[in-house]
Amino acid sequence: MNFLPIAIRELQVTARRAMTYYWRSLSALNAACLTLGFLLAGFSGAVSASSAGLMTFQILSGIGYAIAAGGAALATCDCISEERRDGTLGFLFLTDLKGYDIILGKMARLSTPVYCLIATFPALGFTMLLGGVSFGDFARIALSLVNTLFFFSALGLLVSARSWDGRAAVSAAMLGVVIITAPMMAAILGLDLSGPGMVLLLPTPGGAFLAALYSTAITVSKPPFFLSLAVSHALGWLFIAAASRMVTRHFSREEPPPPARVRPAAGLNPALALHARNMERNPWRPVWLLAALVAMIALTAALISPATWYDIPTFAAIVLGLHAILKFWTANSACRSFPSRRHSGELEILLTTPLDGDAILLGSTTALKHELLRPFLFVAAMDVLLLILGWRKLGIWEGFPFAGAMLLEFLWFIGNLYSLTWVGLWMGLKTASHAKALGRTLFYILFLPWSGLAVAAAFFGLVTMGGSLSPGMGALTVAEFVVALAVCNLGFTGWAVSELRDRFRLLAANQPLPPERFLPPWQPILDKLRRWRWKRAPQAA
């Protein structure tokens, strides 16, 4: 038998997937555009060359850490639990495979995040030409990013080895990423973690990342680089050993856990009634978690600056944190809505009824609204409260810009929730893995507009050759970003709604769809404008 046969299979499947090359090319394009913008600024004299190189190095390193942590956790947190739900985990042990063969083989799913991370290394090393960054800094950052990828993939495998539900596995893995990254973020913001507080940084990959990123800074609490790297790497191997033991001992647990709560039929829509059976045992739990997040941000701000913590930056951090958590929660619930019913057989029962696809979609979206109503009301109430407090602190007239920014952020937040709901429902039906559906949903709606902004900034930098940005160029950059937001939110949402309504039964029945090449979200809209075919196509039986 070959060495690690599951790893060989996963690598072969990933190599044949077209999206692997799209993700790698997009990562390299964004890193190159960002580096080009700072390169032109450094050579034109807008900022010093060393400052431009150091700033580019820090920004690209932060993006690389986000790719390594979030991508690794999402890629591995549902791989074992998916095998357990499909009933194929026990078949793997009918062969000569051991627990470590399965765990290390599933770690090969990291090939796509590894490709994306490696694609940013040339742009990261190019900052040495600007100055302010040495080869030792580049080598330490590269080692810390690879270690971060390994650590969080091991954490995701450990979570997946003891989970059944994909949604719970993704939530637990992302919560672990947030908790492990929190000490690093607090140290960057200025919290003194020297002395006993260094225990929070030393065993995490964030400690080695801080030591590599701020190797010359003395204001940031950071542990010794190689010690933190060794401890966090050893902890990752402990996670892998624990996951291997869990898979070997508990592979026979092929029955799903009992439903959390059984409730009577809600309304006349069967789709809504079926969703109500599996709602949270405690519907107020999301609200308490959001309240705990508010308290944690306020406490961290008070520890960093006891005299000035009650200020606009703290309010902004609370608002952005609450919005980010609820966006992730919405996408996670939407991506898991239809696949959970498909595995339980409920969706197949719905398809045998006289209900059409629109009625099933209406029931599912209504159920998601009921599930997210309490967290949304809490976030909206916190936004209003922080708006009043910030306006009062700034004054009546000076607070108008703050109020306008809060209003725009809230409107953008509502639009993102709507888009994440529809795109998440579509990706959940179209994609086999819950983690893959969640990753694509978040990328298309939340991160793709910033990629367009990076490309536009690089283009305008080439046009002006790094000179000062004129008001016209600035307005054009803002307009391009707004267009990118509209295309990503409206384009992908319209595409998802059209696909769900036109081909819902094919997607829900998990039947093979006709092969089609990858098209951008605006291509169907242009085709309809060109052919004047606005009438909806009949639903497939």
C-alpha cells in the first residue's frame, strides 16, 4: 500500500479542480496589486521607501495570517464529520489504514490554502527592495505563516474528529480561531502581556507571528520567536495525535445525535415547520454570546487605556465586531439549512409534495428570519445605543459625520445579511461540503469587493506613476469600490435567486447538473439585457 493513500487522493482531486487555480491566481493578483501601489508611492517620494516597504510587509503578512488561520480551519473542520455523516468512515478502517493515515490524509485538503499562501510570498519578498525589511524578517514571517497553517489545520481536524454536524464543527473551529488569535490582537492594540500574561501568547502561533512581524519594535509584547514557534508546533502535533485517537476509538458512532428540540408545526408551510423542529434549545444563547463579545471588547479597551477607553474607537470596534459575528452566523445558518434536511431525508419528502420551489424557499427564508431575529434586534439596539453615546460625546454638530458613517455601516450590514442568506442557501445546495460553501459565500460577498479595490488602486497608481492622487482619481477610486460592492451584492444575490428558482429541484435532489464553465455573476445579467429575455424559465420537474 502507498504511503498516505488518502493524502494522494485528496491532492489529485484538488489538482483537477479549476477553482484551485482561480484562488491561487486571485491571491497572487491581490498581493501584486497591493505591493505595486506601495512600490510606486515609495519610489515617487510620497512616503519614504523604507516606510512603504515596511507598511507593505506588515499588511501582506496580516493578510497571510488571515488566509492561514481561517483557510486552514475551514478546510479541515468538516472533513472527518462529513465522512461520519455519509457513513463511510467505518469503511476506511476495513483496510489497513490507521488513524494517523486518515488524519494526515485529510490534512492534504490544505493544498488550496497552501497554494494561496505561497502565491503571496513573491510579493512579500519584493518589499525587501524598498528597504525597511531584511531577509531575516522575511524568513521568520514565512516560517510563522507555515506554522500558523499547520496549527489551525490540526485544530480543525481535532474539532472534526469529535463532531457530527458540519455547522457545529465550523462554528467551533472558527470560535477556536477567534479565541487563539485574541491575545495577539490585544497585544497589537497595546495591551501589555509581559510577565505572566506572556503565557497567553507563547503557545499560540500568534506569538511567533508577532515576534517575526515586530522584530524591531519594543512597544509590542512578544515572546521569543523560536520558543513560541516550537511550542505552538508541538501543540499542533498533540492535536493531530488526539484527533487520530478519537477517530480510531469513535469511528463506529454513525448515528446522528438526537434533535435538540421538537416543536409543533409553525404555520401552514411544511418547510418552516420542519426547520422549527431543529432550532436552538435556548434561542437566547446567540444574544448572550454577542453580549459577552461586547463585554470582552470593552474590558480589553479598558485594560489598554483606562483613561480613554470610553471613546469612538471602542464604539467602532464593538459595532464592527457585532456585525462581523452576525454576518458569519447568517452565512453559516444559510449554508447549512438545506444540506441538513437533505441528510435527514426531510428535503426529499418536501419534493414529493405539491409544493413548488418558491414555497420551499419561502419557508426556509422565513425560518432563518425567525432564528436570527433576536440576535439582529440586539445588534440593532447596540448600534442605536452606541450612536447616541458617540454623538453625545462628540457634540451635536461634530457628531454628524459619525452618525452618517454609522448609518452607512448599518445599511451595508443589512444588505450583506440579505445577500449572505440567498448566496448561502444556493451554495449549500450546490456544494457538497459545508465548509466549502461557507468559504465561498463569505468570499463572494465580503472579500471580493476589497480585491477589486486593490486592483483599482494599482491601476490608478500606474496611471499617476505614484504621484499625488488627484481629487478626480480619488472620486473614481471610490466610485469603483461602490460599483464592486453593488456587483458583488446585487450580482451574486440575483444569480443565486435565479438559480434557486429555476433549478431548485435539480439542486435539491442532488442530481448532476449540465456541465457549464465558470461565468462571472454579471454575465447572466448581460445576456438577459442583450436578448431581452426577462421572463423566468419554467421550473424543472
